[in-house]
Amino acid sequence: MLGSASSPRPRTTNFELWSWLFMRVSGALLLILLLIHLAIMHVTQPIENVNFAFVAARWASPLWRWYDLVLLGLGWVHGLNGVRVVMDDWIHSPGWRLTLTALLWLIGFILLVIGAQVIFSFQAPAGAG
Amino acid sequence: MSSFRWRTIAWFAWYRGQSGQWAQLLHRITGLGIVFFLGLHILDTSLVGFGPSVYNTVTAIYHNFVVRLLEVVLVGLVIYHALNGLRVTVIDLWDEGALYQAQMWGVVILLFLVLFLPSAFLMLAPYFR
């Protein structure tokens, strides 16, 4: 029998539904954005080319700043949420699960701020790039 | 006493390679690998804010041949995760997707080889000239 009095139905939220939808939509966007990023930065040229002057020249264009910002936001949140789902599955102790999930989002938030602020605020020094 | 060991054995026994479980396990391992690198990548890119000498000195680590091999592995992780993520999305959205999941995994492996082998060749060829 469904919903007996001794085990009341848990209050449901749409969080997992939104999480599922986000993973599908961000995944589809990342499929395109990340493969282009890898093709440009890692495959079609040696990584030795990617130095300070290269980054400064690239970020001279607002288009690439936005591209990298979207890639950072979608990729990092997709990755963190994936780790959350894996931890929900594999960590059986509720205490550890809660502790590590809180730590995950704390470290995740700090790194997101670090990454976003450098993309926003970077200014090439005169003469470089 | 041996509850951890029993749980571990039970876990491997559950992963019998049936019904796309290997595909899913690989999806998780590749995802965890990618998110770990992304965390490092946010930190190394943030160093661009400290000027050319700091950024160029630290990213010189990536010019090492062994690290280049790890970079090839990273590209492989992303290609598998992207293609299998597409397969998971098709399973979710197409009524009969689950019936064809095994065949679709075959397609994922095939496309993985088609994309990964030339990428790995392009990335490593400069070292053998």
C-alpha cells in the first residue's frame, strides 16, 4: 500500500528534476563548447604556444572572455553536481555524505569565484600580447 | 570486522558488466578525472592575473612529455564522457532508447576511436620529429 501512516510520504521537491535537466542541457552545450576548446588549445597546436602572451591576445576579445566564462560555469557546476551524485551513491554514512557534500560546494564556490574573477578582471599589461 | 571487505566484494559482484553497467562505471570514472583536472586548471589559469613570469613559469610544467601524455589521456576522458553522455540522453528521451543501449555503446566506442586516435596522433607527433 502506498503512503501508509507509519511512513509518511517525504516532502518532495523538484531539485532532482532540475538537476537531471541541468545535466542534460549543460552536457549538450559542453559537448560542443568543450570539444572546440580542446581542439583549439590542445590538439591543433602544441601546448607550448599557450603562454601569457597567448592568453592576453585571446582575452583581448570579449567574445573569448564570454566563451571561457560560459565554459567555466557550465563545466564546473556540471562536474560538481556529478561528484555530488556519485557521493550520494557511494558514501553510505549519512554524516560523511553531508560533510563531504558541504565541503564539495564550499571548495566549488571558492574556485568558481577565483576562475570567474580572473576572466572578468584580467588586463593585459602595456606592450604584452 | 570485515563489513568493508564484504561490501567491496558485493560492489564488484554487482558490476557484472550487464546492462550498460561498465558504460556507466566508465562514465563516472572519466567524469571524476575530468572534474579533478578542471579544478587544477582553474587554479593554473588564475595565475595569469599575477603576470607573465609567474604564469609562464608554472605552466612550463605542461611542456613536459609525461604531462603531455596525461593531457592526451584527458582528451580521451572528455571524448568518452561526451559521447556516452549523449548516449545516456538518448536513452532518457527516446521511448525505445533503453532497448538499444548496448548497440549505442558500440557506436560510442567506435566514435571514440575515430575521434581519439587522430587527436592523440596530432598531439604526440611533434615529439617524434
